[in-house]
Amino acid sequence: DNKGCGIELGRNEIVEFEAGWFSTNPVQLKRCGGECISGSVFDELSGVFGKSCNCCSVQEYEDDIIELTNSTSGETKEFTFRQPVLCSCAVTQCQGLEDEL
């Protein structure tokens, strides 16, 4: 269930993508966030409750091309980085078992 899982937008800000290289213009970074369904599941084979966990994760990226400026020399260059464009609830590893009944 992807009910609350989606793209979240960060602030528009200057970002240091490489040591000494900053975005020439403010960049709005994206991330995946929101709610996914997790809960307890009874395992008939073991007779105990386990956990079923889902995490809001990136499903698809796209490349963004921006200009970086070197803070020392003022030199500029093109830079490509990946931004999420699609998020979904993905199964993740849960730690530990719940108490047996």
C-alpha cells in the first residue's frame, strides 16, 4: 500500500556535490518519504509472530544536469546526478521476532 509514500521536495539551496564544487544555482533535492504498511504476521510453520515491514523507497530515478562552480578557482563544469521520480513501498528487513503467544 503506497498510501503516503511519494516524492518529497527539499529546500532550494546551494549544494556541494563534490569537494570544493558547489551548484552554481540553488537546487531542489528530492527524496522518497511517507507511510507504508508494516505489521505482525503469524507464521504457521514456526508458530510465532514475525514482522512484515515496508519502507518508502525510490523505484525510479532520472538524471538531472546542473552546473557546478569551483569555490577556489571559479571554474565551472557540467554535473549529472540522479533524482528520484517514482517512489513505492518496498519490503525491507525487520529486526527480531515478536514475543510468542
